[in-house]
Amino acid sequence: MDEKEVFVEYYGSAKKREELAWHHKDPVGFLPKIVEQAEKPGKALDMGCGTGVDSVFLASKGWEVTSLDFMTEAIQMTKERAEENNVSLNAVQADIIDWQCDEKFDLLVDAGLMHNMRRERILTYRDKISHLLKPGGHFMLAHWESMNDDDRLNAGPRRSTRSQIEKHFSGTFDSLTEFDRKQVQTCQLCSGYVCERNKEPACSEVGPQLSIGFYWFTK
Ligand SMILES: C[S@@+](CC[C@H](N)C(=O)[O-])C[C@H]1O[C@@H](n2cnc3c(N)ncnc32)[C@H](O)[C@@H]1O
């Protein structure tokens, strides 16, 4: 399935933003920590902003935010969320690879974009974001992780190990400042001990459990 088609399906079947599979209320991963340790608010780019949770969090902390997504629904939901929270942000509908931008940012956020990207675009994406980030800037990535052989199902985003991600970005960003992971149980039937993939929809799609890796890179 094409990269964008997946999201056409998701946004098309969600009646409200809370029904989207990646719905979350709190800012992702290290974002609160990055904001806290910054001397002052800077310019942030939320790549694949979705419904705008992280964009609105950053804007509420005084950051100048650009929220980018290639889906019309995502841009609409982000604008609505910003309005509800009385914050302003710059919402841009574009594919990150094709987006023409002369600005540089202090912070780039990718929570769930890269792990859905087609392999042949990954290197271009890495070069693009390296170009968009100021020296000394931060890149916060949330990416599904490989845990064991059982998580290598065909559906869902790509899983990568921490060392694969580190290797991919070595030479692009100077250091991995912090790493963390969160494990999520998608199947309530067997705790992943005996996989009952055919009985639980989430299980048959993405496996009985998944792990999300959070990466904080500094350039
Ligand atoms: C898994 S969702 C996560 C949304 C949001 N970051 C969050 O954590 O709630 C990924 C989002 O990235 C967007 N997206 C995926 N690939 C993209 C691309 N190449 N350019 C722009 N947006 C993209 C999708 O439309 C979707 O809204």
C-alpha cells in the first residue's frame, strides 16, 4: 500500500480525532524535557503533526511552531486544536520530502512519520531534516522498535532496533542525548505468551505487543 493511502484510510474511518490509532493526550517522549532544558523557546517543526497534540504543547510553551502534514484532515484538526487552546502556529500541508523551506529550526519532531516512510525515501528524508536543523538543534524521534521475531508481522509501521536507528543517523547528528522505550500490550488475550493473532484485531495487525523507541538527537 502507498505511504499516503494508509493515512487516507485512517483519517477516512475516524469520526473524531480520539479514534485515530496514534491518539495520545500528553506530549510525546522527551518533548517536555527538551522544552524545560532550552534556554528560551525557539523554532520547532512538527513533521507529521497528526492532530497537533505536540504542536499545541510547544506553542503553549512559547515556541514558534510549524506543523506539517500531508493530510488535509490532519491540518484541519491541528488548526482546530490550536484554536481551542488559544495558541497560534503555522500549519502547512505538504509531503516533507517535497516541502520547499529556507528556514532552519531549533527542534524537529518526528512522532510516527519516518517509520511509515517507504525505504527508498529514507536517505533523502535524513538529508532533508539534517538541512532543516540548526547546529546545536534537537531532533526527537518516536519510532517502533524491533523486540523479537514475533513482532515482524507484515502490517503496521517498520520496526527498527536502537542500533539500526543510531547507525542511520550517525554522521548526521552528533550525539544521541537520550533514549527511552515504552512497551504497549495490544492483545489482552494472552499477554503475548501464546499468540492468538486470529482472535484479536489489533493482534492480527501489529502483533501482541509492540515497543516504541524514543530518541533525542542533538546536532
Ligand atoms: C502515526 S501519525 C502520528 C501523528 C502525530 N505525530 C502524533 O504523534 O499524534 C503520522 C502522521 O504523519 C503524517 N505523514 C506521514 N508521512 C508523511 C510525509 N511524508 N509528509 C508529511 N506528513 C506525513 C500522516 O499523515 C500522519 O498524520
